[in-house]
Amino acid sequence: MKKNALLTVLLLWTLAGTFTACHDHDEDDSNAPVITLEEPAENEVVSGEVHIHGTVTDESLHEMEINVTKDADNSVLFSATPTVHDETDYHFDEHFTPTVSAETPVTLTITVEDHSAHTTTKTVKFKVKP
């Protein structure tokens, strides 16, 4: 019985240490993540499939979110949360085919956070059409 209790305490301590380590802020990290977007370009008109391609770099990435919304009503056409945890150089290549009936202005928003709570957001406006 004592052995099981000891193992349970040890397991909980290990899990708590893992959770805490993930959320500790590195005081030496003063740099925000860098987003390099290769496509789509600002004001580009994309027919059919949309490619979202680029790179994110940082000393220790934590989270990333990619959203494409219609400008008219902010409805979401595409959303992704790539797993970037603990990466330093992450290449992303997402694609989707929007369901629109006419040329539609949209906004791509990419948000990346590192383990030191530095956040970088990149926004690109472009148009999609069937």
C-alpha cells in the first residue's frame, strides 16, 4: 500500500515538473518569434486551392495558430494549429480550398508564441475566388 502511494506521489511530481517546465519563462530569451511568409502575398488573388507556406523561427516555440477569415463577416474559412512546441525552426505548408461563389476579400492571420510569452502576429489581406 505504501509502495503504491509512493509511486503515485512520484508520478504526480514528475507530471507537475513537466507541466511547470513547459510554462517557465526563459529570462534570457528577449526575442519574439519571426514569421517568414512565402505565400500568399499581400493583395494576391487566389483561384481554387490556397497555399499558406512559410517558416517560423525562435529559440523555443510554444504555440502557433493560422486563421483565414472573410473580411465581410469574419467567418472562418480555414483554421489550423500546427504542433510547434519546443521547435526552433518550423516550416509550415497548409492548403485549403475555400467554398466561395465569387471573388471574396479575406485576411490571413498567423500568431506564434514562444515559451517566454513573446507573441508575433502576421496579417496578410488577399482575395479568393472559385
